[in-house]
Amino acid sequence: MPALILMYHDLAADAADTPAGHRPYVLEPATFRAQMRRLAAQSVPVPTVTEWCVRRPAGRAVLLTFDDGHVSNHDEALPILAECDLRATFFVTAGSIGAGTTMDWSRIRALHAAGMEIGSHTVTHRPPLTLDDTALRWELVESRRMLEDGLGAPVTSISSPTGFFNPRMRALAREAGYQALCFGTAGLAADDGDPFLLRRIAVKRSTTAEQFEALLRFDRSAIRRLRVRQAARDLARTALGHDGYLRLRRALLPGRAQ
């Protein structure tokens, strides 16, 4: 059976101070709490990414993931997850730890101590599609080393940053010792599929309660609609290239695109 992997980023009641390009990915804590309570009421396992890849529980599963390592992952999300007895995988940008709004080591270690999985989100968060194999390999190997040194524990999963996925990342992640690779293409993760090609669905500020319910039902028509909208964005990325796409996005959404 497939797994539904949900992708979150930041939690904040007010996203006004967030760069416009990233604002759609900032959820209100109250919305996140309602979603987690609804998920907890389901009779479905909620393992971490590595657990699911290794054990593959029978039946459907829902996986919770967070990208970037924003301080709200600890300050807002962790108490809600604990309240609902749920676990998640937090992909941290290793080179930004303790800088700006990225969690410091005390917060990251607290997540790990609470039973959460800590995964890599590379070192610099550069778009993988813009990197050659040498640079991409360094991002994967060095981020894992930094996180394992800081945690004193294995780091076995990684997520690809930005929407510019590099297919070569799959082989390089395996080579670097990871057991799972998540990326941002919408869809379900097949239990008999490649653990280095795990599709996820972004939960955005605009996601309604009805849409979230449809995801929990594994409603394929709802997921198909998300994939169609994403395909249009991917076509623009391919046509315009990395820099051209970001220029267009900045023109449409003033502020730094993420």
C-alpha cells in the first residue's frame, strides 16, 4: 500500500514578515493543530521516513516531514506533535543551523530526544539542478557529517531543497549512505517503489480542511489535481530555466522567492 508523505515548513500565526515567495508555506499553528488532531483520530501508522522505508508497515501510512529547520519546528510544531502522540521527520539545512530563523543545536537535539527523526536538507539549500556532481556530492556528504557530529546519531534520510530537483541526486544519496530521499513532486509514495524517489505533498497556508480530509482519504482525484497544477509550474521551470523562473516568480510575488 502507498504512503502519503506530507511536507510542511514554518508555523506562524502571522506570515506578514515572511518573504512573499515563501508565505504560502507558512501555516497557522491552530490550523496545524487541527490537522494533527484529525490525523491522530485515524487508525493509520505515522512512522518517520526511515522507519517506513525500512519496515514498510502493512496498509496505508501517513508520514510527516518538515523542510528547512525553522525555529517554529521546535517551538510550535513539537508541542502539538507531542500532544497528538505523533512523530515527524525534520530535514535541516546543516549550514544554517543557529543562523537567522533556523533552529540552533539545542532545539534540534530536543527534537531528536523527543523521538523525532532528523534528516538532511543539504548544507546550503542551493537548487540541486544547478549543481554538478562534485558540488552535489559535497552537499550530501558534508551535511550528513555535520548533522551526525552534532547529534551523535545516524542521519539516514535527506530531502531535496527547492523545486529544482536533480535526478542524479538519487544515485549520489545512495552512495553517500542515506536510506531515503524525499523530493517535492506531488504524489503518493509507493511501498514497492524506490526509497530514493519519495514523492510528497506540500501542505500550504491555502490548504482547506476539506482538501486535507481528501488527502487523508488518499483521494487520488484530489492528488491528481495537485499534480496537474505542479506540472504547469515544472513546465515553466523547464522553459525558463532556474534564473528565468525565479525572475518571473519575483515579478509575480514581490519578495525573495524560496
